[in-house]
Amino acid sequence: MVRPNRERNFLVYHHWQDGRTVDETTALTGIPRSTVGYYYKKFNHYAKMGMDPPAMVPSPQSPEEAYGSAFAKFSAIKEINELLRTGDPASTYYRVATLKLALELLSYYRLNVEERRQLPKAIADYISAMIDLQKAQQQTGKQDQVK
């Protein structure tokens, strides 16, 4: 799956919001006219519906999340550089493939804003369910011993 170029899209979006034309945005950014036109048409469509384009609403990131993200990226780059210096292509390939898989899983399991709000309740419900299950298992075990 191809990821959208968020940086480019934000740039085009902000020029669109400022009321610039397709030609002005193309001249200022160097982005192909067809691409700018495509996104302007898309933004106009959402504007008619009274909505912000979904990809243009930035996801809020706390300072702790930003720090963690920057640290993880720096660590990964450092590790890849060290792997490339070893000169062992097979080991480098498998380690980089593992890193790639970890990043894909991370994006799958990343919680959105609403999920983060609901997380304390979900954890409390999960713990409660586990306690209830453990009690039921203990009662079942006691009943088996009595028979």
C-alpha cells in the first residue's frame, strides 16, 4: 500500500486555505500542476460538504509521544548504520526486515485519540473480567474436589 505524502499534502492544503490558485501553488512549491489540481478538487469537494479533508486534520501528539517517536527513529537509524558497517549482508537484511515489520505492527497497534481516552476504562473492564474468570475457575475447582 502506498502511503500518501503527508508533508506535500499539508503544503498544498495550506496554500489552498490561503486562497492561492493552482498555478500559484505550483509556482511556489514546484509540485506538478496535475497533483495540485487533484488535491484542490478534493479539498473543494470536502469544503462543499462542510468538512475538513480527513488526512489534513493533524493527529495531536503530546510532547512525550513526540520525544518517544524522535528517540525511536534516531535509534533505528543508528542501528541500521551499525548493521551496514558490519559487512554481513544476510544479517543486515534480516535485521532491517525485522525492524520494518516492527514498524508496521506499531502503526497497526497505535491508539488514536478516542482510543486513548477509553483506555483506562478498557483496562479496568479487562482486569475485572480476569478477576471474575479467576473466581469462577476457583469455584469450579472447589466443586470438583467436593464430588
